[in-house]
Amino acid sequence: MNFSDEQQEYLKGFVAGVEARRGKPATEGSAPADALRAAQDAAMAAGGKLTPEEIAKREKHPLDRWDELTARAEAGAFPKGTDVLMTKYHGLFFVAPAQNSFMTRLRIPGGILTAHQARGAADIAAELGGGYLDITTRANLQIREIAAENGPLVVMRLGEIGLLPRGTGADNVRNITASPTVGIDAAEWIDTRPQVRALHHHILTTRDLFGLPRKFNIALDGGGAVAVLEETNDISLRAARAADGTVMYALGLGGITGHMDFARQTGVAVEPRDAVKLCDAILRVFIAHGDRTDRKKARLKYLLDRWGFAKFLAEVEAVFGRPLPRPNSLELAPAGAKHGHVGVHAQKQNGLSYVGVVTPLGRLTVEQMRGLAALADRHGSGELRLTVWQSLIIPDVADPAPLLAGIAALGLSHDASHLRGGLVACTGNAGCKFAASNTKKHAAEIAEWLDARITLPAPINIHFTGCHHSCAQHYVADIGLLGAKVERGEEEVEGYDIHIGGGAGPEQKIGRLIRPKIAVDELAPLLLKLLQAWLREAPGESFQAFTAVHDEAALNAMADAEEVAA
């Protein structure tokens, strides 16, 4: 049988994943899944007290609790206590009191989805969910409003279309993100698909990788034109070129912007064939040595803070089996363009284009998802690619005109203003128990209000996040808004803390808090005055550059100035 080039690359990646599984386990000679117990034993031997979550994992491995899920479903009951966390291992999130239902988060490696899978997910959402799907900031999909009795059925049906949601929540490796224009982008340096696929399957089929102390994020940036925010992940693999011309993945570690840290470059770089093995080794060191006694300190960042990078990389090398390459010089691939996920763009394949579709803050009705799948079949190659910007791309389009008409007929667009192109919002308190504000509703209303009053000369990113978990990554936005409860007389109303000046890629910076607890009905005028001040005082500069030269007092004075006529 003759394999295509893409199939051959996939097989190479798959073999790399198999080879990685032969690496040294966390405890030499231990059986699969014993890495979790060995790590817990070590924590207790050092005088620590396991958290309730760790005790629950110790009593019965979360992957062995499927019978409990099905028993509760038969009784029409939702999980309680630590069973809420255990149920997330199978992809089901009990989201009460926001919604008395399950949410399921899918696993879509690299965000690449076939039209068949998109239709299947839409059918599940229509028949067993709330009739809509949400695109997430991990280039993924969520289905909400799932009744207790339907939870296991949703998981099974997702598995049947190749979207098994195992490990999409709790203390696991989350959906792997990667460049959404992979394989079609003239700017890319590495086609990430073989490594993403191999790593995805390696994680799914390696039981002891479901024994992490906390959640874990991995992103691969092949150097394409669409930013993937890889530096906000625990592991960042970014395309880079060594002095001899070898294209490799440069390793960054410790990104967690909700805790105000970006992944830092380590000087290590590996060739693509070793990417899976490297990730496996990092994960095993984290499993063995991450904190099991304090959930707040159980992310990779805190192990790096405690040990330092040199010690951590030495431990990784011991598991990896040989010294990690450290090229004398590395040229990192350029970062993707701001709002590069929007609009019509030429592919590297002659005569073809990809089209970035703007969604209303990531939410699609099942009719819209089915319509997009049909358009991808009719005008493209039957593929949809989700982005970390809560949008999607339809590739391989020979004639964009009929596709654009079809997108418009669905009530969607391929275009957006400089204000809306980078508008991101988490689920908010309409669907998440942690959120203080209704982020999607407020983002839509405030964007519409601002768009009617100001035209921006350059793209900016505005992110609405409902709580400190920062799922919408407010710290890396030009304007980051963190949900808050605001006292107004004897009542509390929904509002936001305002952060200014964040960015990623070449604008990498954690945003500054300039004003806390602004009621939502006061927010839009304040933002308008800040944007007007930018256009008035520094029209040729980026918003981030403009805000960087002003302290908090000056920015607040601009926000409090008398409103300028639009």
C-alpha cells in the first residue's frame, strides 16, 4: 500500500508516541498507574497530608469509576463532594448552581475537526444538550445543559465519532492546542499535526498520565500566521531554527497567566521526532514531584519556582534518557498576527484560500454548526479548524464568494471590526459556578455599544473573564476584565476589575490592574474614554504602547474625564 506524505508523517508521529511509552516510568519497575500512588507515598513520607482530592484518587482511580457514573445516571443523580472532580476524568462537569446539569468538554487535538464530527457534536447538543455549542479558548468545544441521566450516553456518543472527552477536566492534560493553519500556511516552519496526533493518543492511552497533581496545558506553535498563545501553557513548544538550519521545537515551561506567569524559554530544543518523548518525560517528573498537599501550589509553575529550571531539566533528562539538546543559538519563529484568525487568506497551495469565521463569542447554535459543516463539505475539504480566539477556520476553499454568502446566511461573518476581532469571553455565571459576572452577555452588549461610537485604527484584544481562574486569559489582553461583585448601597451588582496593557507574542506582558470593582453599567463609558484618549494622544502607536507610558493615576484620570462626543 502506498501512503500519502501526510499519512507517512502521521505514522512517524504515532511511532514516536509508542517509543515515548517505553521511556522510564516515574517509579522504576512499577505497573501502569502506580506512578500516582508512588507520588502520594512520597508526599506522605515527607510529612505531608494529602488533599481530599488526592485521597479520593488514591481510594479508587478516577478512570475506574465508570460504573459509578452509570449507576448515578440510572438514578437520575448528579455527583457530590469529591465525586464531582472524579466525574470530570470522563469529561462530565457538574456545573450547579449555575446550571443544574452537566457540561462536557470535548478533546479535539489541534482544534482540527471533520465536518462529520461537527455534525455529530451538533446532533448530540440538539438531542441531549441545550441546543448550542461553545468554542473555547483551547480550540475546543463544549456541550451544555446535559441531564444527569444522559451523561454517560453523551460520552459514549462522542467516543463513537472520535471525540472521546476522557481527561478533559480535573487533574489531567487538557486539549492540546496548535497552529490552526497548519499545513496550509506559507508562514509555518513546522507542520505540527504528526506530533499533536501522536501526543494526543499517547496521553489517552497511557494510564499513569492521568495521575497529575493538577491540570496541565500543552501547546505547539509551528510558526503560522495565527497566534496560539503557546507561552500561556505549562509546556510551550515553539518552532525555532538552530544555527545549522535545523528546524526544532524550542521548549518553554511554566506558563500560567492566571497566576501572572508566561512560559520561559529553557534553551532546550528538540527535533519534532522527540517532541512526544520530551512531553512524556516532563509530565512524569511533574507527576512524581508536584505538590499533592496544597491544591493552590500544585501547578507546574510552583515546582519550577521551588526547584529552579536547572534542577527540573536535570530530572527531565534522567527520564528522557539522554542530555537534552541545547543549541548555541535559536531563532524563534515569528508570532502570529493579531486578529490573523479573521477574514480570507491565501493558502500556500496555489488557488486555495482559508476563511476565518467570526462567531458570537464562541457560541454557535446547532443549526449554525450543521450549516458550517455543510459549507466545509461543499466549498472546502470537509474540515473545520477551531482557534484559541473562540473562532473557526474553513480551509481549502477554491472560490470564497459562495462560502462567504453561506456564512452570512447563517447569521455569521468572516469580518470584524478591530474591536470585535479580538473579543473573548468565558462562559460566565450563566454557566459557571465560579464566575461573578455574565461575561458573554456583557461582552456582546459592550462591544455593540463601543462599535457604534468609535472606530479603531488597529486591532485590540478585549477579554472578559468571570473569575480568578482566568479561562478567558484577561491578563494577556489589551483590556482585561475580571468579573467582580460591586457593592451598591445595600446590594451587590455585577461588575469587573479593569486590567490594561497585557499582551502575548511580541507584546508579551501581564496587564496592570488600574481600577477594581466597576459596575457593568458604568464600564462601557470608561472604556470609551480610554480608547478616545489613545486615538487623541498617540494615534500612530499600539494601545499597549500608549498605556505603557502612563501610570495608573493617569489612566484613571483619562477614564474619569468628561466624555468626548463620539
